[in-house]
Amino acid sequence: MTLYAKLNIAQNAIEQVIPQNTPFDNISFGLNSTDADYASAGLFKIIDVLPTPLEFQTYSNTTLTIDNGLSTVTRTKVFTDLSLSDAKIDLKSRIKNKFETLLTNGFVTTSTIKMDLDTTLLKRGYDLAVSLSETTMDIRDFDNITHTGITIANVQTMLQELLIEYRRLWNQKVLLQSNTDALTTITDVRNFVYDTNW
């Protein structure tokens, strides 16, 4: 929808925004009204410019550029870099989110069963089976499929593999987050690769 503006030229500000086909100061604009019709009523056509912000930028303000000859006002959103400190906090949060996402993807053990990396329930079942001197147990995999008759030794191996994988991901997260502390510019933060090689 096209928008028009009543301007306060002295203050370089928009006083009122009028949507296309909306009456203004007792003037009715129809479907066939042109930009010139709005201009004759003292209204300026609004042109919005929304540049794509770079990573680690935030919206700061909107600038207005008035063209009296064309009866247009261009509203441009301005983005500025985050402070280096805030950018590092944001980057560390992204690393944490990547870590948490990877945890939810599960892990295929050497027994070819994909399991959840949260081993809490598997460990409880394993501990119970061991305390009851059982030699096998049933487990539920990542996709909630039950596997029956898995040996206690295989479950123990699975637990070790899952914990090793969790630790590997955790160590990668800690390493990446620690490496962000050495970054000295916003460009360094933007160029920091954190979402591959996990």
C-alpha cells in the first residue's frame, strides 16, 4: 500500500501518515488518484528504504530525505554495529544455541542405534538392571522405537559413547566461546566461523 505524508519541513519530520485512498483535510482521494493529486494537497509520497542489516547490527534510527521537486520523502532505516562487547555476547549465545541444537539431533552409537544425548533415562534403566543382576534390558532409541534384549555390556558401551560425544560437543562449545574473547573488532566477530566443524 502506498503511503503519503504531511511533513513539517522545518523540523524535517513526518507529522502524519496518510494511506492511499484515505481522505485528508476534507479531500477525498479515489482509486484513480495520482501522486500529483496527493502532491497538490501538500502531501509527499513515502518511499521506504530498508537496507539489509549486517550480522551484529541493530536498528538505530530512521533518516528522512525530502525531495520537494518530486514531492517524495525517503525514509531510510539506519543500522549500526553492536558494541564489541554486545557482539561477543551475541556470538557466544549463537554458539550455545548451536550446541543445544546438536544435542537434540541424537547420536548413532557403534551398535547402530541412534540415541538421545541426554543419557539420564538410559542410565537409570542401566543402573536398575545392574542392581537387579539382569544381563539384558530393553531400551528406547532416539525415535522412540523399543529395542529388546540389549546386553548390559552393550548398554554400558552405548552410555560411554554418548557421554564421550556429549563431552566432545561441550568441549567444542567451550573452545569456540573462549576464542571469541580474543576478537578485537566487529569484523572479527562477523568473520568468526562457529557453525561448522562440530
